Amino acid sequence: MSVQELESAVSRLAPEEFASFQTWFEEFAADAWDRQMEADARAGKLDHLISQADADFEAGRCTPL
């Protein structure tokens, strides 16, 4: 199925069906984002961010939330 076919199908949904689809898609997208972040963390792609945060904290460039 192409993106255009998906767009067409979604645009024809009844309001309650669209709401259900929207909820499902938001959860699907959030899960995909979580999986990508976990994979990036395992691969060390976020190590530089952790190092920078540690350096900022040690230098006093952080404020309490």
C-alpha cells in the first residue's frame, strides 16, 4: 500500500474511527521512537550527550528543576 493510498483511506474514516486510528498511531509512533532511542543508546550514539551533561553539571551550568 502506498502513502497516497493510506492518506486516502485515513481521510475517509468516520470521526470515531479516525479518533481510534489516531490513538493507535500515536502509541505506535511512540513505541517506535522508544525502540530507536534504546538502540541508539546501546550503540553508544548518545554517549557524547551524557558526557556533555556531566560536564555541564560539574561546571555548575545546571539548575534544579
